[in-house]
Amino acid sequence: MKKNFTLMFVVFALLSFAFQIVLNGSSLNLEIEKKQFCIVELIPPFKNVNEIKIVTNTNEYQANIYTILNANNSTPMFNNEPVEKIVINANLLEEKDWEIWLSWEGTDFIKNYLENYSQIHKITFKVLEIPKISTKIVTMSKSGVKLPDVIMVSAFDFPTYYKLNILKDNSYIPFYYDTQVVYINTELVNINSLEWSIDKLENISKKLLDNNIKPIAINPISAYWLSTFLMGYGKTPLINNKHFILTDEASKRAVETILNWYTNGLFDFSFFNRDAQIAAFLSGKVGFLFQGSFLMPKILENTDKVKILPLPKPLIPFKDYKGFATTKDGDISFTNWLSIFLKNPLFTEEFSVKYIKFFDNYISNNIPFKDTFAYTAKIAYPIPFDEKYVRFHKNVMDILKLILNKSISVEDGMKKLEEIVNNE
């Protein structure tokens, strides 16, 4: 039985009408096909906006790029007054054929949004979905061919771009993030508080084991999940003063907790695969599923026996950011504009609810279990955009498997991992 959760998102009915703006002294008539729109959608790509005035039939109002207008019977309205025009003073970017590479979830949505905008302003965007941007961009860079203006980046590919000088300023602009939560099987477990602890998790898990139910589906020897233990036991940030220390007391305690969970049967190797985790949870064979927030639509579509909670204390979740970066052939000002444009309140609301994504300082009221994500946002740390974390990600599982199988001690294993991670 599917749960009666509705992933609500706003769909703006199409309503075509001509709308006048005065941009840097020149009058323009734009064809708008929305019942609700942001002023930023009325402005071609810009470096900065100096002033915006909304002129109604009775008043003038100062506005900003994220001011929202509504259309009533083809008449734009602001403050319940018909809008005659909007006067804008802005420093615009020089027009060119911009190329943007997108990846991860929601690429079609972003692409369509940008294409609709480009049609309004009669400008050209080449927006491509590239499943593995890193593979293609590295090859192109080494070949010396022209790169796209903007690419999407994550913590796992950004260090490679930095090392190979693929980016113009070796920086990125955060866009949205995913985070980490616990999916609770409410037929097996009942927890009513956002704040709960590992002690409570372990006590419930012992009771589940007594009933021949596997307690936890988790892959705690992956970098993604081991990090939540490391941070929870005091390693915040993970990488400090350019060193990733893994032989301190916090690291030892984190790994010993995981080893105890494994020894006591709270999880096993059969759940290291995500698909196996999801299948076991949806079939009611496991009490707790530790996974990313991006899985929420799939989980809610397939079961009504679920609650989503923050990680138990002291574990600390990640903010897994995706961002925009300017390649060495791009324009930093254009990347800045793209980020500003796509963070307008109408886009972020619809995108975040449709794909369960989170933006800094904004969590939609229409996302199920909003309180969980609001709580998580206050304590989460970003995944380090650092080459040492990438090496940690590539090597941690092999070392932790040896520790769990008691082929190597916790101390010797973490010492070896620390050497690998910090080897420049």
C-alpha cells in the first residue's frame, strides 16, 4: 500500500501576454507565458542590477530581482495594482552563445527552464546533460579544444579540475544539496522525537535481533557514512590545517562503534549495496535504512510504513553539494548570473519539491518531513571539496573491511589509511 504523501509542487498555468519593461532607457515588449513570475526572469543575463522600479497606474515601488508578480486576466499585478511597466537599470553581459553542462537529478527541468527564458529574450543557450562530466571535460581539456562556459561540479570531481587547471578561478558556487537521514520502518519501530541517540538505536536493534529481524541497512565503511561517525565523535571539520588525521581518539572511537555494530549483528555485508538496502527496507525485512534524502520520492511511492528522522546523536550528516564552476574558457560573471537566476524563489520551490533538493536558507513547506530536514540543515557539514577526501573515498572501504574481519587492528588500519589519504 502506498502512503498518501503527495509531493506537492507548483505548476504555473500558461498565460501568454505582452509585458513592457524599460531596460537601461529602452522599451521592450516581452512575451510572458506564466501566471506568476520573478523580475529576474525579465532581465537578460547581467553582471549586476542597480535599480528596479515597478510602475503601477497609481504608484511607483522599489523592487529587487526576486520580487514576484502575478498575472490577472493577462494584466501583471503588484500589491493588487495593475502594473504599467517595470523600469530596470542593469549592467548586462555581452551577448554570446553560452554553453552549460548539467548532471545529476533534475537536469531536464533546469534545461527547460533556461530554454523558456532564452526564448523570452531571444538569446542562445546550449544546455547539455552530460552523465559523467568529469570524464568528458578532462579529455577535452587535455586535447586543447574549447570547453563549455559552465559545468556542474561535486566534491568528488572538483579536486581533479583544480589539479588540472580546468577551472578559471578554481572555485565553485554551491547550488543545491542532498543530505543523510534515517528511514524508519514504522511497522517495526516507533520513534516520536527528532532528537534520538545511538543508544536508543542499539537498544531497539537488540530487540529486532531477538525477533530475527535485521536492524540496520547501512554501509558504514563507505566514506559517505563513516564520515558521519567521524564528525559525530569530534572531527569537525574532517580535514583541518590541510591534514586528514585518522589516528586520533575521535577516529578510533568512530571505527570501534562500527566494529561493535558489525560484531553484534546490527548490520552485515549483504546491505552494502544500495539496491539491496532499499529492497530489504521496502519488503519490511529491516528496521532502519540509513540513506540519502534523494531516495525519499522512491521510498514514499512504495510504502506507507515509513518515518524519516535525522541521524541519531552524535552522528552528524553531510550536505552533499552540487555547484556551478567556470571553466578556463568561460566567464565568471556568467556563472554568477546563472546561480543567481536559478536561485529565484519560484524555481527553488518547484525544483526542491519535485526532486527533494535543498538550498541554503530555504526548505519548502511542501516537502514531507520538513522538520527533519530543517533540523538536519542546522547541524550538517559540507562534504570537503578536497583531494584528500577523494583519496579517502577511494580507499576507506578496503581498509575497513580488513578491520571488520579482524585481519588488521583498528590502530594499524587507520594509520595505513591516514598515510594513503595524506600522500600528495
